[in-house]
Amino acid sequence: MTSVDQRPPATPPSPPAGRAPLLGGRIGSVEVLAVLLIALLIFREPIAAAISTPLLQTWTTVFVSVMVQAMPFLVFGVALSAVIAVFVPRSFWSKALPKHPALAVPVASCAGVVLPGCECGSVPIAGSLIRRGVTPAAALAFLLAAPAINPIVLTATAVAFPNNPEMVVARGVASVIVATVMGWLWLRLGKQEWIRLPHRPELDDLSRWRAFWAACRHDIVHAGGFLVLGAMAAATINVLVPESVLQAVADQPVLSVLALAALAVLLSICSEADAFVAASLSQFSLTARLAFLVVGPMVDLKLISMQAGVFGRRFAMRFAPATFVMAVLVAAGVGMVLL
């Protein structure tokens, strides 16, 4: 008769006392944050002395102002993007937009008037529209038009230019024209492989609310990181551009339009606030300031960074320069007619 070994199975050895088991040896965000906090505590005095310099104070002010202006609208856009991705069925877009892509582009451009938000929120929304089956040309037209023609922006423009109500009309007309033309150009010249949407979490196996929060977390981390990089670049260039340069070109019509268009790209001001900055540049003509208002919501540093993060670098390298040229030309033309 054979005996049965009844010893309990061997258990894996426990880690030595005082040491926690490592999860794959990876360093996570909590560890990085802890190291940063410790470094700030150790080097608090030299850091405080460095920040107290006027140049860095200006840099910090610009960076914080861009982030404070943009972040609420980024969160709004991310939440709306998650709603589109999770709760809106694909069949809705086939009914809401014309089936012919060439007709869907102007409809999508005009649809931006009903959604309050800025360029920071329109980027994730456009990405979500493409994922839901909307033609990229229509989604890109919405991306360009929505930040410039929504009710909040148009109201802010009217308040900033109380003696020039034609600025509101000129801004709306020029922005819709640029968005529509760029959408049509994408239909003609764009290639699908230029758009590389980032990998999204698998949402099909989750409940709707879990999928909603998963989509929000993904977009906040992805788009928010590029927003920070764009804000840092805008603050850096802001403190390096001397004000005397603006004074030198203000009296030259062509250069003034180009200067304010370039300034709009560099400053990266949220579209809800850029009208007040444009109104303060009283030494420039209304046409030059219109170029500032048309270019800013469509092409700026933080927007280019976010487009590169959401759609890919190949897309941003082609789409942003083309949009800049088109926005300058259309703003100059509309300004000559309406202003």
C-alpha cells in the first residue's frame, strides 16, 4: 500500500523584512511626483531666488495665464468628446451631416456656432468625430470654425470693440470661409495616412459611464500634456519678443498684418480672451487686428502641439502652415471689404 504525501504545497518566499515587493520594477507617476516634491523642498531657496527675477516672473505670469484660460475649455471639450465617443450612436452623424463630403464641410463649419468653447476643446472633439465615422474634412472644418464663431467668442469680440460692430461680422465671416476652404482642400489634397489618431482604451467591454470616464482620463492626459508644452513655448517666446518690433511695423499695412498674424501664433491666447488683446493694439489697423483674431484660434503654438498629439506630427506639419497662409489671405480680403 502506497502512502500519499500530505505535505502542504510550498509557498513562495516572502520578501525580506522592511522591503516591499516591486511591481515589475517600474517607476510610476507617484514616485516621480515624490522626487519632485523632495527636490523642491531641498532647493527651495535657490528656486525662489531664480523665480524672483523680472524675466522669469513675466514668463511665469504668461504660462499660468495661458493654462488658466485654456484648461477649463479643454476639460469641457474632453468631456464633450467623451460624450460623443460613448453616448452618441454612429448613425446620428450620418443623419446630421449631408452624405456628400463637399456639402458636409460647410455644415460642420457653421455647426461651431452652437458649441461654446475654445481651440483647446475643439481638438479632442474633432478627433472623436473622426472616430465616430465623420469625414475628416468636416471634422477639421469644425475644429477651425468652432473656436472663432461660437456665442462666447462673438460676444467677447462685440464687448472688446464697442465702436466697431463690423469686427464681429468680419471675424465670423472670415473664420467660416477659412474653415470651409481648408475642409475642401483636405478633400482634394489630404491623405488618410497623415492622420494618426492615438490608441484609445478598449471601451466596448465597459459600461457607458466607465467608458466615459476612461475616455476622459485618456484625453486629459494626452491633450493636457501637449497643452503644457505649448504654453511653455508661448511664454518663452512672449518674453523674448521686444515691444519695439511691433511699433516699427505698425504703420506698414502688409507688414502689420503679417506681424499680428505671427504674434497670434506666438502668444497662444485663448479665443475667449484674444479680442481684448487685439483691441488694446490700437496702433494697428482694424484689418491687421482682424488677422490676429482669425489666425489665433486656428494656428497657435499650443494648438499645433495639441494637433500633433491628437492627429500626429505629419498632419500638424502640413495642416498648420496651410491654415496660417489661408487665414492671413482671407482676413486681409475680408478686412478690405468690411472694415
